[in-house]
Amino acid sequence: MNHGMITSASGWRKVFALSGDEEDTTNQISADNTVLSALAADTFAAYMIARTGEERKPVIVLGTDARPTGPAIADAMLRALLANGLSVQYAGIIAAPEIMAYSRAFDGFVYISASHNPVGHNGIKFGLNDGGVLDRDENAKLVAAFEERCADSKAVQNAIAIMGRCPEAAFDWVMAESPAVKQEALSSYRSFEKRTIAASEDIAAQNELFSLLRARTKKNPLGIVCDMNGSARTLSIDESFFAECGINFYAINNQPGKIAHTIIPEPENLVYCARKMNRLHKDGTSDALLGYMPDCDGDRGNIVYWNEVTEKAEVLKAQEVFALSVLAELSYATYKNGGLPAHGLLAKAIQTKNDSEDPDEQRLGVAVNCPTSMRIEEIASAFGAKVFRAEVGEANVVNLAREKREEGCLVPILGEGSNGGNITHPAAVRDPMNTIFALIKLLALRDQGDRKGLFHLWCEASRQLDKYKDDFTLSDIIATLPVYTTTGVSEKRAILHINTENHAVLKRRFQKVFEDEWQKKRVNLLKKYGFASYEAVATNGTKETRNIEDFGLSGKGGLKIIFYNEKTQPLAFIWMRGSGTEPVFRIMCDVKGSDSKMEKSLLAWETEMIQRADEMQ
């Protein structure tokens, strides 16, 4: 049978709604999708048994986001998992960071979610006990085994037989125990959040930080607005955790499963959170300074903030959210070290700007995806940190960070700047709580005696001490960010539909068009934009290959063209890659400075060249 799923490492996804309509809010799925769910679970069960051996039964956690089709998929998967002899902890509706934190105590997890996709979609994420999803290679093994099961002429009968072997008593007990499992997951997640936000396994150190945050928020009240949009975070720790820290919490659309509007947390959907914040201030609630909206699985949340200059709530762009998070966590690493570089060997690295390949001179790092704005390099270099880039996909960035840690680097923060949010080590998944607390630390950890606060340390490191003041706000911090103009990932102009199925072929055609265009326009490009040279860069998985001569080597991965001035300083880039979770081709442009016309012009040029390449024979 044809499964019709996109099976990337970031998640297997398709429309599961019975009607086939991606906007359908039904809780029913077709018989074929029930079969696919069972076969997927059977595949993972065999994978887990092979990993743990015959000595014991694998124990895994199963959970769903808040989509209406989640329970139906979970029913089929649970039956198949139990039929294979696995022990299952079923948590019901649970946020992605929550299930991944909880599953660290077991052998792995299955998470039923389609992240930010429309409500009629659903999907499956598989992981072990390292806090993240399976990497590309391990996912490929699962996909191959799953497709083999689907290709079997008796696939339907096999799936029905597998579900039929499920012991009903075991199924009934797992469902009965589910509320207790959920409570355990919440407790585990809370502990993990404290450890992650404090960047310490020491409970005393954690308590010291949170008692300080609580004292600061008592002195200067802080409120958080959240548009839950019916997501899995409606049943997570958010409200109680903020309350413990003395932070007021103002939630809207906080009924689980009641998805009030489009799921993706991009600017067009953050307006609801902004409106709530505006109403609060109009009614005299002046502490509502930050807001967020998660996607359906609750692993991503972009930010709204109160701008005291314009006196209204404003939406931060995804790249700005990530930039602020990186600024905060690198400042916090310095703050924890008494205002000194975050590692004893960093002083030399700061002086050399990480030009040397000696790992002892590259002890602090940030891992990002290929289309993350180049502003991250500017922020990182202020702290002597090096930026490492991977292909788009959370699993790629997480695994790149792991590789760099094995090489001796400290990588306290990572993520996909193009999508917003961040991953704070030791977490291996984005988490809006970590993003919000990065900003809270920036606002709350201020100068105390001779100890400089986070913003003061950033201003000092970035040579912007003239912009520091004691009564700073988030607007003041934002004003110190390196200025770049970047295409938004959800903009219509950032998405192309192409006919060429082989992306390596398309990129080789694009290379011919681009090189011809470069020769024709190079004089004008130098005069108009200052472009004196360019470099083609490919990202595949965790590997970045610089200065490639064959654009097709990027394959299905990312291709980026970086433009340099005469001093070989990067001024802009254009980027392209076919989506791994949607049938679209994504493009974007990043420009140093505030010239939006330049960004629009370069993106239009890229679009025109790709379309010409797509039409070539």
C-alpha cells in the first residue's frame, strides 16, 4: 500500500483527517491510516527490540499533541506496541519538550504530532532517551523497514493481525495508568527545565538562580501573555512554573484541543497575543511585558513584547527571537563565570577571533541551521564563540552540536534561527519556556554591586557601552542587535513550487544561470551593493562544505550563495532548499543592514533564476 507520508527525520507527516482536507477538525481517520499507524508502531517496536536485545522489554513513552486525530492514531500504535511485547507509558496530550525530557528515564518515545502543520495533518516522531528525535541515519533505517512493510501484498491483513494480538488487559491498564504517567512527566519536565534554565545540574545553584529571579520579579513585576491556541502546552507546566517564579501569567485559548486559529507561530498569528497584551495595558495591567504563542506540539514559541516607546505590543521576527536568545545565553555563560569568558581557554580565542583550527582556541560555540541570519556570527564573535552550521532540520542542528561537544567545544545554545525559538543545552528540542526565560534572565539579572548584569556584559563585549543604562528595557536590548534584513520563513515569496524532482539537477541548472548572470551583472552588483565576490556553500546533514564548485553537490540539502565586499566581509546571502516536511521549495535572503529594497531585489533575482533553471531541459 502507498503510505503517502513525508518521512523526514523531523517527523513523518501527512493529512490524517478522514476527509483528506488539511483544515478538517474531525477526530476520525481512515482504515488505511489506522493500518499505517499500526505498521509504523510495529516498525519502531522491532527497532527498539533490536537495540535492547532479548534480555528485557523496551520501555517507551507514547504521547500526542492536541490535534483531534491524535487519540485514533495513538490507539492503533499502542495496540501494535503492546502486541510486540513493549512496555508503554502513555501520557496522552503532552508537549514535545515534556515527552522528550520524560523519556530520558526510559528507552525511547513515540510522539504523535505534525508540529506547525494545519489541523488536519498529523504525524509521528520517534526518539530514544537522549532528549531528541532520531538522527537522519537512524530515521532512514526506520523508513526503509516501514516501506518494506507497506509494500507487502498482505500489509493490511498484517496490520490487523498485529493489533489483534494486543492483550486487552494490558491495553486497559496502560489507559488507566495514563493520568499518573502524565503527572510523572510534568514533574520530570519541571526538574529538567530548572536544570536547563540555570545551566547547572547542582540543585543549590538552580535554587539560587530561581530565588534571585523571584526576588527581582517581586521588585519589578513581570507578566507573561500566552496564546496557547489549544496546543499541548495547555496541559503542561507553563502557568504553575511562572507562578513559582513570581511571574503573572495571562493565557488565552487555553482549552486543550480547541485550536482557535492557524497553528504556525509566525507574525500573522502572533497578533492575537499582541491584542491581549494591548488590552491588558489599556486596562491598567502594566506588567505584561512578554508574550508567546506555541505551535500545536509546544516545542516552538515566537515572541511578542511591550514596546514602551510606541506604547503597544509588537511581534519579534523569528531571526530576532533567536538572536536575543543567543545573546542572552552567551551573556549568561559569562555572568556565571564572574564576568569572565565562559571558559578558561576563551581569552585566547577572543583575541584570535577563532581563526585558528586549534580546538583549544574554539571552546565556545553556537550550532545553527544554514539559513540562520549572519547576525549570529556578529553576536557570537563578541564572546569569542564560533558558529557552526548544519542543514535545515532540528535533528541536524542537535547532532552537529553533539559532534562539536565531543570535539571539546562548549555549545550552550543552538537552534534554527530561520524558525525562531532556541534549544538550550542539555535540551535537544526547542522549548518556548527556555526562550522566554532567556529573555527573563536578560531583564532580571542586572548589575548588583560590582557584578555586571547580562545586558551590561553584552554591551561591553560588543563595544556598545554607550547604549547601556541602568533602567534598560527589552526595547533597549533589541536596539543593540546587529541590524540585518531577512526574509521571513512563512512569507509567500519565500515558497516556490517547482517541477524538477531531482534537486541536484535543478541546482546544477541554477549554477549555469547564476554564473551567466554574475558575469553580466558583476560590475553593476559591485556598484549597487558592493558585491566583489561570492562563495557557494552546501549543507547536508551536519556537514557544511564551503566554496563548492558543483552546486549539485548540495543534493536535497541547503545551497547558499554568500556575497562578499572587496575586504572579503560578508554582506548578504541567498539560500534555497526543498522542504523535508512539505511539498515546497523554500528560498530566502539575508542582508546586512536595514535596506529592505535590497533584500526584496535579491530574493526576486534568486526567484527568477530558479524559475529559469526549473524550465531548462
